[in-house]
Amino acid sequence: MSCAKDNDVAVISTQFGDMVVELYPEVAPYHVENFQILAKEGFFDGTTFHRIIPGFMIQGGDPNSKDNDRMNDGTGGRAGKYFGIGREDDPDSWLVPAEFNDSLHVRGTLSMARTRNPNSASSQFFICHAPQPALDHQYTVFGKVISGMDVIDQIASANTPKRENRMYQGPDGDNPFERVEMSVKIMKQSEALKD
């Protein structure tokens, strides 16, 4: 298919390797724009995958995960620009409205984390380690890993407090002992996939 457009992709780099993620602006334009803005400003660089549940998903994108306090990981984030939710003069309050669509939560799906409020996405995202049909139409899918699925498996196998002790009750139960840091770059698909 030489007529294919050379679309922008996100490259999520970790110590386990790179994941190349195609983005879905046609079904989730706000989420893709938000992710691209944050990536281009270096927002994700040095954040971690702070919530890892094998057979479910790996979650990251919280600026709180840059520090050494594991207990606040998963509580931070903001949208990359004002999408009409939050206070326009307070970037820390910016959120992204839900864009639920027909894309399914299959292995490798990039989707947006949120609170119970559908319109509460900010910077935290997750990548499905296995199909999660219960999340379909409940969370906004805005991309999918097209290269580097093995990286998801390696991250998902990281040791966590809950993995070591099922009875562990701390808020960092799914946070790996060894930090899984990331950096995210937006580039053309042809650049990202050339070997």
C-alpha cells in the first residue's frame, strides 16, 4: 500500500525497548491531540508505568511518578490544553471530555484512564495486556500498539508488592519495585518503523 498516508505515531521508549503506537484521531480527536501536545512538551519523559496488572493492563503518564514517593503515583495529571473542562486559567485543572467509540479494548489497545466521571481524562493512559471487553464503550480508545508488543509483556511481568504478597493493601500494590520509566515522542510512522 504505497498510497498509505505517513501518519504520526507515538513511540513510547522504556528500558525494555520501544512501543510504536498508531493513533486514532478519526474517533478520538481530543484525546489524540491531548496526547500529542503532552508528548511534544516532554510531559511524559521520566514518568513511569506506575500501575501494572498482568493479564489486564499497564498504566502510566502521571507526573507524580517522577518523584520517589510511590504513594502519590496515580493521583496526578492534566490535559495538554483547555478542552472546555476545568478552569481555563488553571492548567492543572484541565481535563479531556470522553470520546467513547467503537474501537475495542484488545491486546495492545491504547486507552485513557479516568475517574468515575467519564469526562475526567488528563494525562494518564493505559495499554491493554489482554483483551478487556468490559472496558469497551466505557473508556476512550485512541490508539493501538503496532510494534513492540513484547515490551508490554516484559513490563507486565515486573515484580510489584501485590505480586509478592497478595494480601498487601498499600496504594502502591501494583507499582513495580523497579521503576519502569518512559519517554514519548511523536514521529512519522515511516521513521518509527524503519530498521
